[in-house]
Amino acid sequence: MKKCTLALGCFWKPEENFKNKQGIIETEVGYAGGLSDKVTYEEVCKGDTGHAEVVRLTFDEKIISFKKILDLFFKMHDPTQKDMQYPDVGTQYRSEIFYEDDSQKAEAKEILEIFNKELNGKIQTNISEIKNYCKAEEYHQKYIEKNRR
């Protein structure tokens, strides 16, 4: 099994979108890319920790490739928006691919280039090595599923 960590706005919707895709074994929401490996939602919302809200995927690469996950990633949000997604504004809502290894880094750059050409060079997505990942509080996990009425 492989892991990947993606920031594409508020983490609730991406988790919901990815969780039932064939080959996705597990989803978890959290925070990544900031200054510390321990952080709370309230701290992230203040905007000074450097973290992004992320969805962390565990996937079976025999069923779904990292490139296919990135294709879905770029189609699930607006990668041309800087530090925001729709009504959510702040650096924690940025578009970012956090790679686990050199292979993921290379694939991320390749897929980003393809989408950047399609979107006339307007992509704002960052590509960064994963650092300071922290699982979000339990009430954020499977939030949409827990709060369906």
C-alpha cells in the first residue's frame, strides 16, 4: 500500500469524494506542511502555523495509480485559486501536492504540467515534500458521512 497527501481546500469534501474510489483503501484528514508536527484546528485557522488542510489517502497502486489520483485531484477543485477554494479563504485552503518520495514528486510535476497547459499557465498548486503531518481531530474524520441527515 502507498500513501499520498493532498491539499485542495476544506478537507471534508475531498475525503468524501475519494473514499469510495476503487483502490482507495483508507482516507484520513489532517494538516501538513506547517512548522510543527502537533497542531489543532483552531491553531491552523488562525493562519500562522503554515499548515494546509489535507486528505491523506492509503491506496493500492495495483488498482489505482498515483497519476490517476492526481488527475482526480485536479478535477475535484479549482487549482487556479491561490490560498482559497470557493468561499474558504486562507493559506490552509491552498492547493498542494505533498509527495512521499522522488517518484511521486516526478509524477506530480508531470501531471501539473499537463493541467497547467490546459489552464493557460494559471495553476497555483504547490508541490512539496511531506512534512509535519498531523491527523485532524476525530470530529473531522468522515465528517460528511457522520453529519448526513
